Amino acid sequence: MRRFSTLLFLCLLGFVSGFVGGFAEERQEPSLAQLCADYFPIGMGIGPADLRDPAVWALVRHHCQQVTIENALKPSPTQRQPGVFDFTQAEALIAAAEEAGLGVHAHTLVWHRQTPDWFFVDEAGEPFSSELARSRLRQHIQGVAGHFRGRVQAWDVVNEALVDGPGEDDFRPSPWYQAMGEEYIIKAFRLAAEADPEALLYYNDYGLETEPKRSRAVRLIKRLQEAGVRVDGIGIQAHLQVDGPPIAEIERSIVAFAELGLRVHISELDVSVLPWRQPGSDLLPEDQIFSDGLSEEMAAKQRQRYRELFALFLRHHEVISGVTMWNTHDGRSWLNYFPVQDRVDHPLLFDRELQPKAAFAGVLQALE
């Protein structure tokens, strides 16, 4: 493995503490892209705000071999009105990635969220029929994936189709599922393969690190494979906590999916330092315990967690198609407004001033 002295890194960490203004010119810490080049590509989820800030874009260019388009390729921004496509944001992001020599993982063609209401109803405002659902699925996938044909390396074709929690049902009762059953997933992958035949095709979901969702995903992939559908990989989102789930459970999922012949993308990695609460809950004092920064104790826990995670990914690097952070730095993390609005979380490798954290040192330790 490539080696880098953690002691040297900590010296550099002190050096860069006053160098934020220069980040737009040159980053000083070791590049994750270079350190991981022999194992798997490193990525970050990006949006327009990351392009507008030269220092953030310098961070991306320094550490990444690929990027995931966070929101700009979802149905809401790409087709707000029936048959009217808008690729303004997506074009800007993909063009910037191309100019920087970064691969693009496109996210996502089919989802039940961030999709306009009109998608799911007919002209009378009633839930759409299976026939209308098929038509809209085809129009959208051909319109979006066809537009970017040959310019992205991979598509998250279907996102979060599996249900949470215990029970016998595997599938989320989304409007797509209610109209078409699991056929909508089969159809989506076939349409994506037609629209962009050279791109890799992924199924992406959260909670795949543990049961029962791991087994649900295995059953889904087997059904797709039995139907003759090309599925190249699976995205384990990996929205994790400092204290769980156990590394052994995450490893079981990687192995289970690899045994199906799939590439495994760690697709939306973050490690929250705050307790999980039900989405939409009121803001509580425990949501703000790190509003002035991480305690030394929590920073050490997060550092150890990232060290263990990257050690796991390295053990299975032959099947890991990429590790993508969700997002660029703590200030841009979606966990500042989910599951509770206005929390102050610190889930990533770089803080709000774009400085590498103890968590970054944990990754370097795993790479030594």
C-alpha cells in the first residue's frame, strides 16, 4: 500500500490552518486520489455551490477521481414540466468535471422523491395507469440518459425502491410500484441500457449495510438477473453513525453483493456525530452539542471510525468500484438539515473552513 506518515500529516495540518485563502491555488495535504489510485477512485457528491466557490472546487480536484451529481440530474430539476427538459445545472457540473478530468457518476434516473407531482397523475389528477407510467418512464430515461450518452461513466438507474423495517414486503409502495409493480425497476434498467449503452448501471439505496434490507437487495438483484436485465453494480449509500453499524455487518453486505457479480459503490459516505432521530423532529439541545466544533473525544471516535471503514474498503478493493463522500465538506452536508432542520453535524473529512479533520488522518492511517 502507499504509505504516508501520519506525523507528517499532522505537521501539515498545523501549516494549513492559516492557509485557507490559498486552497483555491494549491492544497497542501496529501491527495486521496493519489493515495487510493491503486485501489478504487475517490469521489464527492457535488452541486452548483461547489462550482461557485473556487476553494471548494480546488478541494474536489485535489482529492477526487470522480464526482457524483448530487441533485441536478434528478427528475425535479431535469423535467419540471411534461416533455420539457432543462439540463442547465447538470451541464455546468458535467462540463466542469470533464474539464478537470474527473469521471461522472450520474444520480439518479428513477426515484419516488424529488420528482414533480405531475409525473404520477393523469390529466384528471388521478393516479397514473400502468400504461401512462411506462410511457413517462421511457420518456424521462430516454430524455435524460440519452442526452448525456457517452459523457458519464455510470448511472444510478433506480434509487431507494426497497422498503424499510421488518415485514414480508420487499418494495416501497411508491407511485411507480403502485402503477407497475416491480416491473418498473426491470423496465428502467432496460431503458437505461438502451439510452446509454456504455455506462455502468447501478441500483442505489440506504440501509443496505444491515438486515433486513441487505437480503431484500439480494432478492431484487437476483430477480433482475433472472429476467435478463443488466445490472452492473449496487450503491451502498453508507450514511453511518460513529458507533454503528458494526464493521462486520458492512463487510457482510459487501461480500453478499460481490457474490452476485456486482461492483460495489460506497456511494454516499458520511459518519454523523449526532444521535439519529425521526425525520422532522423538533430541534433539541442534543442536536447542537457540537455547534462550536467537535470535542476532542468525538473527533477521536470519528477518526477511528473512518480508519476502520477505509481498512474495510481496502480489504475488498477488488470489488469496490468507488468510495464517494456525501458531500464536499461539513458545511455542505445534508445532515445539517436532515433528519432535523438546523442541526450542526460534522460527518465528513473536511471542516467548514475546508481544513482536513482528524477523520482525514484516520483515512491516512488506514492507507499506511
